[in-house]
Amino acid sequence: MIRFILLFWMGFVMADDVVQYDFSVANAAQHLGRVNIVLPVEGQQQVVVKLPVWRSGRYEVLNLSKNITEFKAHNKKGEPLSWKKTDKNTWVINNPKQGHIQISYLVYANMLSYRVAHIDESHAFLDASGVFMFAPSLRQAPLSVRLDVPDHWRSRSGMQSPSDHLFVADNYDQLVDSPIESGVHEFLAFTVDERNYEIVIWGEGNHDISDLREKISTLDAVAADLWGDFPFRRYVFMYHVGEGLRGATEHMNSTIIQSSRFKFKPLQDYFKVLATTAHEFVHTWNVKSYRPSGIAPYDYSGENYSKLFWMVEGSTSYYDDLFLMRAGIYQPEDYFKRLSDNIHGHLNKPGRDVSSVAMSSFDTWMNNDPHFSLNNQVSIYLEGALKTWALDQAIRQSSNNKHSYDDVQRQLYKRHVNTDVGYTEADVQAILNDLTGSPMTDFWQSYVSGTEALDFDALLAYYGLQRVFDEDSEEMAWLGIESRKDDAGVGIYAVHRNSPAWQAGLTGGDVVLAIDGYRTNADNWSDHLKTLQVGERYQVSYFNGDRLKSTTINPMKNPNPSFSIEPVDKASRQQKNVFKAWTGHDLPDA
């Protein structure tokens, strides 16, 4: 087998139509890498090359070309070629002899938290979107990537690797969706039902790579039950562990997950890492195997618009916790806590009355001011997860629990796997019609295109659950301030529309210094709030910009008190049946 792969690679790299990338660490301390690319552009008098302006999995224009310098172009004889930059991410090279050309440039790789690229003395993490340019005319051409890195480093990727520090891909789309982790790291390979998994961990922390293997194996079983088929034979879980790291990005054959170094213990912290792991794993189907029109295929030069991003991210967020529940990693009370947090977060966002989840999906590329966003937008993750939950329940109820949202995901995979056009709202509604006898246009108009409030108590009751409110929270005075730490006092992150703080003239960016003459700060803010009484008036001193101001505030009763989710007394047989079908667990006794 090794000989076969080697012979295949030798033929591959000798082919005239292969794009060849060479990467080397130019200066690790300064986060610099050198890229050389050979482009087989025989017959082209002008050659266009580009670098993506965004990367898959993060729907934000990052203008990655800002990290490129010392761009040069030569023909295969080493003669320099003239070129010009025509826009922020496009270079046009003159190629009078119409032969193969070589380009080279330095890339500044210091975007670790964005999961784009990072180089230091211990590793080089490379997401092609921020490192490797491409010629649009050769986007479908096969390619190779060779790394010149320290001898003691090891290089891993979801791409095939014929030899150390060498990778091959069918085309640029595969490369840009297959990040490379090269350096000093922990590594573990294992197999589940003939599927090959690898875990790569860069950084030091309190993680246990063997326990991650066990947990991932249980997630594999849940995925097998849901889809019945896997779009890969080999998959790489990459983890970056370091101070202040968070977030993750899905890819077609791998994922990169970042976590603070000591967040793998205790169990409640570890749950967050595992939920993120489940989230990215679900993405291997939902968005990497099938995705909405508008983002299929990806346009790397600009925004990719869709009103269905809530199904991409929100449905995946719905499944990440549900996967942990079905896998037995969560106990029911753990899942109830996550569900209650999500409902509370939704109710605590005034933007739910202004923007639909469809419109927020379309506008997800816009990075708005947090004060404005709180009051005028919703999260495609949180809101999308709750709308998915509601749609799941509606399908179960309409089909007498014969079908669920699981069937929607199965049908999307079956009908739209790896299509260049993607699926539409009409395609989803056609699947709903097949499952329930109705396209559920009323649900769509009310909860997807519209902003009608979800009836959470009815949703919970369907599964034999209920909200139990905290009496102290119900009586607590509320100002409508979302706070953040500030050296001068209590920083205001955002203010809820029509809240007491809103009526008092406070806004995002202000800093509360004192209430009734008593100083406020991050340490005593919660104590201050506990002393406030509904119906009383309080003098607030604050900074607005650089000016000291004062205002009067009248606290009101908390409109969104804390609650827990618990089983109802004497659940019916139907409630027990649908709960078991939904979660894979028996409904606990009240």
C-alpha cells in the first residue's frame, strides 16, 4: 500500500497540470512564512491570482490580503514578470511567453484566535484562506503542498499525505477546507467501525486525549444513528489549547477547536469543549456536505448571502447539546440546564421582536454595534437553535411522532449532498410536506420569516417538561443594563430597549460610577442591584464619553426571571414516548 501511494504521488507531482505550493517558516519569532507557488498556466497571457477575503465557517470579511507582502512573479526561467494589484485581493500578472509561472510572497501569520494562520517557534497553523493564493482558472486543478519546517515538527491535515510534510488535494476548494497543523503536538489515532479518526492537540492544559477519544467515539455512534452514512473515511480533530482561546471552525474532513488551557476540567467546563466538538462534527454533514443556495459554491472574494444561515448554524447548535444527551455524556438535568439557558438568553434579547431569524441570517455578514445588535437583531446560533427545536416539535406533533427534524437532515443529505447549487427554502418545505403532508408555510411565516413569539411552555409540555421560576429572581429589581468590566466603574455593554436604563438616557459605552452616591465597580455591582427596590428612584452618576453626568433611574420588576426546567408531575404515556424519541433517555420522575 505504501509503495502504491508513493508511486501515485510521484505521478501526481510530475503532472503538468498540478499547482505546486511550497511553504517555509521565514521568521517564527515575527510570525512570518514564505510561500512559493508554481502555476501551470500554459497559454495564458495574463494570469489572475487571488487570496480569499474570508474563510469558511466565519461569515465575516477579514480582508486577509492585509497580511501579504513582498509579492513577486517569475517565469519558469526565473525572469521577473510585471504585475499589478487591481483590488484588495487580486493580482494580475503579465505572462508574455505563456508558460508556467512562479509567484512568491511573505505572509504575516498572527491570527490565531481567528483560526486563520499562526506561526511561532512551536508550530505553524495554516488555513489556506489566509495563506495560499489561487488562480481562479486553476481552482479545480490538482495540487500539492510541501512544508519546509524544523525536523522535529510533525505535520497533520485532513488532506492525503504521501510523505512527511507533504499533502495533496484534488483542487483548491479541498485545500481551503483542510487546515494544516505543523509543529510539536500530542497525537492519537483510532478507528470506529472502519472510520479513521485522529486527534491533534497543540498547547498545554488539563486535557486527557484518551478521554477525548472515548467521547468522540460516542458522538460517532449518534451520527451513525442520525444520518446512517458518513461523508468521510478519515477525520482529524485539531485542538489549540492556550490562554484565552475559544471558538472553533468546521471543515470538510477536519475541525479546529480552540479552548482555554484549563477548561477540560471540571465537568461543567468540559461540557463546553465537548459541545463545541459535537457542533463542529455535526457541521461535517450540515454545511460541509449540504448547504443552502447562496453559499454553494463558496465565493471567496465577497459575502455569500442566504436567509438559511439559521439552518446552517442554528440547527447545528440545536444538535450539539442534543448529541451529548443522546450519547449519554449529558444527564437529563445537564441538558435541561442548557435548554433553560438558551430560552433565557432568547427572552433577554429585545431584537427578537424586530428581526426575524431569516433576516438576521441574511445580515450575518454585518458586524453591528453590540448595543444596536441587542435591540435590533437575533443570533443565528441561539435563535436558529430554538426555531429548529420548535420545528422539530411541530414535525413530531404533525406526524404523530413518526417523523422529526432528524428526517429533514437525512433528506437534505440524500437530496443535496455536495451539489453546486445548494438547497432553497422551497426544497426544505418540500421535505416538510413529504414528512407531514404540509409545507408548514404558517410556521415559516410566523417563526422564520416573522417574529412571532414562541410558546416555550407549550413546547416543554409536549415533552413532559415545565419551567419552575426562581422566586427571588422574580422579585429582583431590574435596570436593563448589560454590563462589562471597566477600570473606572461598571461599563455598559448595551441597554435594553424601553428598560429603566433606556428611559434614564443610559446607553452602550457609558460607565456607571455610583448609585445614590455609592461607588460601583465590577466587584460590587451585583450587590448594588440586590439593594434596589421596585418603585423607588435612584440617582446614577456616570461617564458619557468623557463627561460626568447624572440621571434618575426607576427600577422595574424583572421581566425575565431565572427558571429551571423540570419534569411535570404525572407525565402521560405520550409525553414519555416523545421525550424518549427526542433525547434517547427516559423522562425522569418529577
